[in-house]
Amino acid sequence: MTQAIPSDTRAKRNVAVLSFMQAILGAQLPVYIILGGLAGALLAEDKSLATLPIACQMIAGMITAAPVSLLMGRFGRRPGFHLGAVCGMLGGVLATYAILNGSFVLFCIAHALAGVYQTTHNLFRFAATDTASDAYKPRAISYVMAAGLVSAILGPEIVIRFGDFFAPVPFAGAYAATVFVGIIGMLAIPLLDLPKPEKLKSGDSGRPMREIFRNPAVPVAMLCAMVSYAAMTFVMTSTPLAIIACGFGDADAADVVRWHVLAMFAPSFFTGALIVRFGHGKIIGAGLLVLATCSGIALSGIELEKFYAALIFLGLGWNFGFIGATSLLTANHRPEERAKVQGLNDVLVMGLVAVGALSSGKIMAIAGWNTVNLSVLVPIGLALASLVFLALQNRTALASDA
């Protein structure tokens, strides 16, 4: 007991810093999600490639997830976070230039740079557990994710207030504004008090991955994280395009995404406590079922209120599914295995997210909004089946103190 208090005191300080970073630096991501498809449709000759910039962002995130995680494992979290913030700002500069000059290729590269930032942003949740006790880890993850509420408000506000700054050219001003957001958020990185990486002897990086995967909780956690994030991105990427296609305006699209991102992060104030109370499996399962409910709402009509309701459910489902899966993963590997397990997890997550982002625009253009929402039901069903398998194989792995 006496050791847990100072450990969690330090962890709470880091959670506060990471929460600020999540709130400010994270405001860039709604801008890229709201405008990626809309600006892509403006710049691309083939309109079915409108979501390609977002796909490039996710592909870059997938490719850099493992190297960035290993970089942090060797040199520490802060250099990796600095690298991500710089890439995010460079992406903002290049996206602004690309829109002003009508270059779809440069715009895709700009989103790829943002993908490197997104990789480091995704590791904020893991960094929150680096100095936390086992009992505090679910809450630490949850509190950092909860700070996304600020980014949920700030990001769409940037789109609305600065999108037409370079009028008559739309959207460029919002990307320019993300550069200043990045500068402010990066100022907090030196305040992190995280442990320096230990110099491991050869063979001291923990168990081989094949042995780690013998614990069924690990592959199930990764699968549920992949499906939760990819299903959310798949539907969200096409949403602004669907809203515009149904005759609503850019401001409506931005506001729907704003409420979606609020729903993504608002439950985080109590998701950690729910995991402790009910266990990982029930929370992940609830998240997956809510994601499926999103599809049902979207299929029921194309009124603006249906878009709001569907995207709110999409955010809630992502929160429970993704945070629950992240917490389950951190509870089932050793500290010395952190870099390789978390790196592999984010490679797989961002890989499926990239597939979702790229295919979303194609399916939307060819088959329409209803098909987009029907398409996510199969992977959600597979993830739910994996949870049932895990419950049958190892009930204790789903306990909150696993």
C-alpha cells in the first residue's frame, strides 16, 4: 500500500499532462476527419477517391506504429511525442499549400504526415499506464481519453471559424490553424515525468510473441480494438459525404462530427470505473453492440437527426470497445514486453483502419450510405464471437484485475 500512493501520485501528474496534450493536440484530428473527404472530393478528379487522403493518413499510421513504439522503447516517450507533433504541424502546412494550389497528391502526403502524428497520439493512452499501479491503469487510460472532449469541441470549431480564412478557396484556413494548435500542445511534452527506458540485455525483451499470443486475451484484445476503431472510422469517414449528398451543408456535417467526437470521449470519465466494476469483457461487448446499433439507426432514414443519433452511438460504441480492449491488452503483457506488444497492436489497428478509410469512400460512391452501414456488421459479429470464445476459454482473463 505504501508504494502504490507515490506511484499513483506520479501517474496522476502524468495523466494531467497527457490529458492536456490529448485535448489540444487531439483537436487536429477532427479537422482532418471532417475535411479530408470534402477537400479530397474538391481536389480529386475521380470523386470515388475522395477519402484517399484519410486512407493515406491511416496507412502512414500503420506503417509507423511499430517503429515509433520501438523508438519510444529505446529513447523514451518524449522524443516520440515531439516527432509526432512536428509531423502534425508539417502536415498542416502542406495541406494548406496543397489546397491553395489544387494538388491532390500533396494533399494526400499532408494527411500521411498527420498519420505519423496520429500514431504518437494513439500512444498517449499507453503512456498513461507507464507509472500507474495495476488498479489505477483502467482509470488512467479513461481519464486521458476523456480529455478528447475538448478536442471534440475545438476541432469542429476550427473548421467553422477558419475554414474560409483563405476565401474563396475553402478549407485551407482550417488546416493552417492546426499548425498553431500543434505548437501550443507541444509545449506540454517536456512536463511529462515518465521512466527512462531500461537498457535491456539481449533476450530481456520478454517472452516471444508466439508465447504471448498463447494467452487468448491478447489476440482477442487486439481484434476487438481493431474492429472498434476500424468500424468507427469506416462509418465516420463517409458521414460528411453522405450528409452533403442528402442536401445538408458543411456546417451540418461539422456539427454532426462534433457530437460524434463528444460521444467518443464523454464516457471516458467513467469507462475506467465501469471496467473495474464489470470487467473488460462486458464493457467491450457493450461497445460492439452499440456500434451495431449505430448501423441500425443509419439504415432507418436519412433525416439530419438520424445522422446525429447514428454518429453519437458510433462514438459511444468506439469508447467502450476501444478503451476496454486497450485496458485488457495492458493487463495481459509484462512491462518489458510493452514496446513490441503495443507496437504490434497499433500496426494491426491502424492497418484495418486504413482499409476501412480507403474502402469507405469507394463503397459510398458505388453502393451508397446503406451499404456502408451494412458492411460493418460482419466484423462486429466476429469480434463479439471472439469475446464469447475468450469467456469460454479463460473467464479470469476478463476480470477487471486480470
